[in-house]
Amino acid sequence: MEQFFTWLYQEQGINLTIGYDSYDRGLFLAGIWMTVKLSVLSVLFSLVIGALGAWIQGSPSALMRGLVGAFIAFFRNTPPLVQLYFFYFAVGTVLRHTGENGLPQPLVSGFGWAVISLSLFAGSLNVEIFRSGIEAVPRATVEAASALGFNRLQTYLHVVLPLALRISLPSLGTNLVNLVKTTSLAYAIAVPEVLYVSAQIWSDQLNVREMMNVVLLTYIVLVAVLVWGLHRWEKSMRIPGFGT
Amino acid sequence: MTWTPDKPIISIKDVRKSFGAVEVLKGVSLDVMKGEVICIIGPSGSGKSTLIRCINALNDIQSGSITVEGQEVHDPKLDKLELRKKVGMVFQQYNLFPHKTALQNVMMAPVKVLRQPKAEVEARARALLRKVRLEGKENSYPGELSGGQQQRVAIARSLAMNPDVMLFDEVTAALDPETVKEVLVTIRDLAAEGMTCVLVTHEMGFAREIADHVYFTDRGVIVEHAPPREFFEHPKDPRTRAFLSQVL
């Protein structure tokens, strides 16, 4: 294996250091793992935020609905990179505690801010996606649940959300795919994810062209895995005789 | 005031209800005794569906009073769950939960709302599905069942809460003629067991056969009410006569 990559470099001039240099390979694999962690956590939190926000949007309190509306407007109408900078540089410098050495230490790491920022960004879009699903659940079905004694939360959890999720799944998938790709923005606050470690490698080895291809291929594979997972999910949730 | 079975189980007094500027119920009163079967008939838009939806607080009312077992339904402090445990409702469009099987549909409310033990609920749910003649359909999804079958699952689902009163809102109106019968047979069995039933229906033959009392509503008022025989053979009000001559 390593011999092949050494040959590829020496005979063909294609310098894939991650193929024969164990340090670079370790760095790159750690980068992939970081991207996977960022993706999984942001996807999960953004789904929770989406479901929670959509629930509050149906609340009788105008104040709560207004708050969710403001949250969506803020995160949907500003660029995700600016949001990330805002959290890391503006909020992050306020949230500090004094470390053991007497110097101020950040309370939340760059990785933490990336997860928070990406989750809120994708979550705000998920609220709207879930809401469109919720609006497609027939009122009569909800009424049947309340006639059976379900309260608002029970109706939401057991009837509305499971149906809305199935209706929203295609647009939800699009948003989650975008979210995985958006994790590359964490580069900007020095979170060592795939793009960041690749830049480290190409600065040392001067193999930008090779690494750019590797980075693109990595994202293609990661997104393909996600899309495959979403398809499996969609299939497992298909109800016989419901929809198409 | 505690309720005793010698008093009406449902008592509706001078109920008024508007949707915006349109007054749908213009002072409706009626009493239902325990074990009684009453049918409400009348032209569409006469307020009959609205009336029974008010009984389990799916619609609110502007004035008047509705009590179920002595409990005022439109008291803002009412525990809705207590009311809905007493009053079961079946709808025109069945309204089953499409993502749950027939068995799960029947089990869901007792398990999730009343938090009864699953095994016990399942045994009861299977017995109820047998009772509505749906043995073997436990694991079918609503989308795989015919309209009449879905409606019988909906009846079983309501019965699973052990209600004291069942409300039927035009439950055969969306069914084709052959399946109407299977649903009516189910309701007839229930009535024969002594379940208090309030039906809004267009099935005149069925109303005549099953009802202890028939109410005729038109334009938000009860025009006439009588035992079925008297009602269908000697209607007094000209509006009742006109309606019956059209539908019979």
C-alpha cells in the first residue's frame, strides 16, 4: 500500500502523503473523525431544535411564537460564517472563566461553538420544514386525538410529529446534506476538521492539487453515506397505504 | 351536585353557538338518559354536528349549559381528560392514526393517556377488535382497510377508553352502501348492550329502528322530537314533514 503511494509520487508525480506518511495519515483521519462528530452532533441538535421550535410555533402564546419567529429570522437571514464568527469572537470572548494559571480561559471550545452555531443555523431551517409538515397533518386527525383525551403535547409527540416528519423528510434531507457540507466553515475558527487538516498537510507538503481532490472525494463519500441513511430511514417509516 | 343515574346523563339547556356572525345553534335543549339511544336528523347546515361536537368540548358555546354526568362541559376549569374519558366520539371520516396499525390505534389512548399497563390494554384491544368483527386485521394499517373496516376500528378505539356515552357524527356518510350495514350492525350491538348513544345520522331506517327518541333540527333549533314511531308516522311540524317527504 505505502509502496504504491511512494511509487505514485516518484514515478507519476502525484504526491499523496496521506498514503505513505503515517503522520499525515493520522492527521487526515482525525480530520475526518472531527467532521463526522461535527455533522452527527449538529444534525441531532438541529432536529431537536426544529421539532421544539415547530411545537412552540403552534403554542397559544403570542410571545412564544414571536420569539421563535425572531430566532428563525436571525439565523435564516444571516450568513452561517458570520454567525460562527459572532459566536466564537463576540460571545466566546464574554463567556470566560479564570483558569488555574490565573488567565482567562474560554468556557466553550471552538468545536463547541461550531456545534452550537451549526445546530442553530440548520435548526432554524428545520423549524420551517417541520412546520410545513405539521400543517399538512389533517386537523381532523388532531381532533380525533383530543377527543380521545390526548393533551396538546401528547398529540404532538404521538400523532402530529410522526406524521409531519414523514411529510417533511425530503426537504429535511436536503437541509441535512447542506449542514454536513457547512461543517467545513468550522475551518474559520481553527476546528481541525477535514478541510483544516488538509490545508495543514498541503502547506507542509505543497500538494494542494492532490489534497483538494481528496477533500472533495471525502465530502462526496460522507454525503453519500448520509443520503443512504436518510433513504433507509424514509423506507423504514413508510406506512402501508399512506401517501404514495 | 353529584350525578345519579336517575338524572339525565347528558343535559343540554338553551345552548347558543356562533361561528363568527353566523349563529349555528339558536337555543337548543335536550336530555339524554343513561342507556338511551337518541338520533338527531335534519338537513345539512342545521347544526346537528356542531351540537354533538359541543358535548365533548371540541367546539365551545356562547351561552347555555351542557352537562355530562352533572359536570358542566364548558366550565373553563373543566378537566378535559375527565370529560373525554366519559364521552367517546366517532367521526364521519374515521380519523384513524395512519401511522399505527389497527391494534395500535385502539391501544394508543389507554396506554399513552391513561398510562394503563400495555399487556392488559392489548388484551382488551384484541377483544374489542373481535367485537367489531375485525379479527385478523390487528396488524393492518388504516390505509390497507376499507372505509367500513376503518370506521369499526375507530369505534373500537373509542370504546377502549371505556366511555359512558358514545357520540356518532354521521359515521356512515362517507361509506358505500354495502359497508354502511357492517358499521350499523356494530352500533346496534353497542346499543343493545346498554351503551348511551347520540347519533347524528342520515340513515332514516336505522334511526327508526334503533332510536329511543328522534330529534329533528333545522336552522339551529330543534323543530320537533318524539319517539321514532310517532316521529316518522305522524310528524307534526310542516318542516319535519317536508324533510321526511324528501328523504324517505
